Amino acid sequence: MELLTKNNYQKQKARFEGIKPGDLVWEVVAREIEFDYHPAIVKNVNVDECYVDVIDVSDRNKNKKYYGFITESEFIQEFPHNPESVKNCIKESYKEYSDVINSVLEKKVK
């Protein structure tokens, strides 16, 4: 495992602190010369151990732990030539998975 410098640790900590339950994150899966992006809904964030508990909506709503993933802003940065299209895709994903997102958020309120 790579040792984190103080600066890298602070960046990573800030990244995880910016993630909230109900947010979308994407697992990036290499496919030959391209990548697939698999969406998941964040349930919990573990800042200290650098992972998120998610509901993987691309895999029959299975509960998983993600250590490697990209956030919404990172997903937009993956496609710098077409950010508006990516933003629209994200917006549609939030609509499509709204029932799962709402169930996560309702459990957090209780």
C-alpha cells in the first residue's frame, strides 16, 4: 500500500468528507480499450478507512464496499470535451435511482 504524505492524506480526507449518503459514485471497470462506469448509491462513508458502503444499482442493488471509485465531479472531469452531456447523464441517473436514494436517506433520518 502506498504511504500517504500529509498533503495527500489531507486531500483524500477532504474527498471522503465531501461524499454524503445518497450521492452517486461510479466504479470504473476496464474493458479492452474502453471503460465501463457502474453507478452505485452511497449509504455510509468511512473517512478514516477510506471506503464507502454502497448499493450497487448496476448489480441488482447489492450492498458493497467501494475503495476505488470516482465521485460526481471526477466523473465530469473524465469527459472534459462534453461536460454538459455528462451532467445530463448524472441528472437522469438521480431520477432513475430516486427510489433507492430516498430509501437510503430515510434510513439516515431515523
